[in-house]
Amino acid sequence: MMNELEKELAAQIIGELNLEDVELKTVSAATPLYADGFGLDSIDILEIALLISKKYGFELRSDNPDNEKIFATLGALSAYVAAHRTR
């Protein structure tokens, strides 16, 4: 069961990146952003970081040592956004 922010982020990721192979109903908080989950690559992650900065009012920096954890799963990204958002 996903919370509202997880659902919102999943829908934005799927929509912004035109992920035709990923359906919202198959996604959970545990879904990895890389590999067998959303299947994102580093360019996709940059696009997601830009989307998040515009929508939620804070910057995700490429030099953040926690990026591997932040972008591990939808739930991890959602938790980070929830803790840092200004909008």
C-alpha cells in the first residue's frame, strides 16, 4: 500500500519519462528506481531530480553522499521528499 506522496511521485515518474512498460498498479514503495523496478538510468534520475526541485521546492544535488539510498526505491525517494519539501 502506497501513501499519497508515493502515488504522486510514481505517477510523475511514469508520466514525465513516458514509461510505457510501468503501470501504476504494479508499483509499490519497495519498487527500485533502477534495474527491474522503474528501469531508470542516470539521465532519468537527473530528470526526476529537476522535476522534484520544481515541484517540491528543494534541490537534489548530484554530490550528495546519500544519493544511492535516496534513489534506491520509490519509498526512499518519497521519504526524502517528505522530509525536505518546502511546497
